[in-house]
Amino acid sequence: MVWFDEKIRAPGFLFVRPGYVTLWSFGQSRDPESLMHSTDINNLRDLKLFALSERKGICWETIAFAGFVLTAIVITTYLAFAGLIPLWLGAIFNSFWMLQGYTTAHECVHKNVHGGDKRFRWLNRVIGRIEFMCPLHSYAMHEHVHHIHHQHTNDPKRDVDYYVAKTPNLFIAVARSYIFYFYATYHAFKTAHMHAQPKRYLTQAVIELAIPYSIAIALCVMGYWAEVIFLWVIPAINTFAGVVFFFGWAPHHILENGDELTTTRIFAAPHTIKGRLFTWLYNFHNYHLIHHLFPYAPWNSLERIYDRGKHVLEREGALISRL
């Protein structure tokens, strides 16, 4: 929602989430309603308001993408269980689809699915919990550690992604990425005291972990242990490896803890066939700095926001790599 400080008449944005309240203040600016639809972006305040204008009603694209990914996982799992495709191929397919599903689950963490329509806030919890059960994880746990990541990016003690982002070379980064599932789970419990409601958080986390693990254990007891390993465990590990490598190491590597503009990179892709393919496979998070600046902006608006404000970002010293 847009709010106004009556004392300084400064438009801003209040982003509320369980246990956290983050405030973006834009300082003195022009009329916000006209600026939201203006093509004239002169500073970061203007760009923030433009980003806010991208948060409209329900984000149907995210819901459709989530449904598509979940359907693909179900179909792949069925084909592998039925013996119509080998288990190793099912592991590859489910790894890819679960990694794609992280985008929609991540949107749920930032409460971006319901957009400006508060009647549908529950969609974030429902879709997020289902999506995170696929890679044997918890929506509550990721919501907790991910918001810490945004508040303390590249902080060695608090940011979970620092475990991979600060590695000295690519080999160690890849190696740590493949044990990141276990480290992220450990870190989520370790930092429980940082949550506003630790007991409630831990209860939710344990319940959300217990559901997929109970199903997996039951299937193993029934003799489907190979299917569980290839279609669930290996894809879960691959998913977390891909997430922390492409969303943690790539945009945050060798960057010190500081303000948003100096802790996150942009990989700007050209508007060519290769550039489109790169951006689509990255689900627009090659513009990861835009997400850190404006986490309330939907994933599919990150490139638009960058295109509108790249001259401002360059002037402000943003870290931009052009492909």
C-alpha cells in the first residue's frame, strides 16, 4: 500500500510480512499517482514508485506457472513410477521442474501472488507450501531465512546464502551448492531466535517438513525407495544447489555486506533470441538487483523495471554486467 507521512509529505511503501516490517521511504517526490504511469524516471524514488505500480491485482501468471510446474512434476513422477521413462531421466526432469517451481514459491514468500488484493493473501501460503513440499522443504523455514537474506545480504553470520556466495573459487561454490539443502535446513533452525515468534515458527517448520518426509518414508517402506531417491531426494538436492548457485553465488559473489546497490549484480541480457532465452531460463532473476531493491515487484516485471531505470541505476553505481 502507498502511505504518506503528513509531516514530510513523502510517499513510501510499507511491506508487511509475518515477523517483519520493512519500510521503503522515497523522500520528496512528485505526485505518486501520476509518477506511477510516467515514462520519466529521474531518480531511485521515481523508479521505486514505478516498481510499486507493477504490483497490481492477483498475479495470474505466477499462479498459471505454479500450476504448470506442479503438473509437470506429477506427470514426470507418474511416468517414472509406471516404468514409461527410466528413473535417471525422471530425476533430471523433476530437478528442472522443481528449480522452476522455486520462482513461484519465492514469489509466495514475498506475498506477491495476491498483489494488491488482500482477499487472496491465503494463495501465497497454499501455493508456497505445496511448492516447497516438492523439494522436501518448508515454506515457513524459507520465508524466515530468505527475509534475513534480504535484510542482511552477504552478512557472514546471518545470511544463509553467504555459505556459497563467499567461496574463494567456482569449484568450492559448486561443492557447497550440493550440500546447501542440508546447510539451509540447519541454518533455518539455528536462526529461529531471530524470528518474531520463534515457537510458532518452529512448530510450522516441523509440521511442514514432517508431511513430505512422512510420505517419502512410507513409500520407502512400501518398496519404492529407488523412486523416492531418484524422483524426490536427488531433485531436492539439485534444486537447492541450483537456487543458491544462480540466485546466491552468481549475483552476490565477492561482494561485501553493504547497501542494496553494492551487494547484488545485474546480468543484463540483450533483446535478442539468445538474450530472451537466457532471461526466460533465469525467470527474470538475472535482474536480481531489481528484486532486492523492490521485492514487492512480481518476478515477470523485473526486466521492465530495469529497462525503465537503467540510466538511473548506472548513475547510482549499480553493478551491471551486460551479456
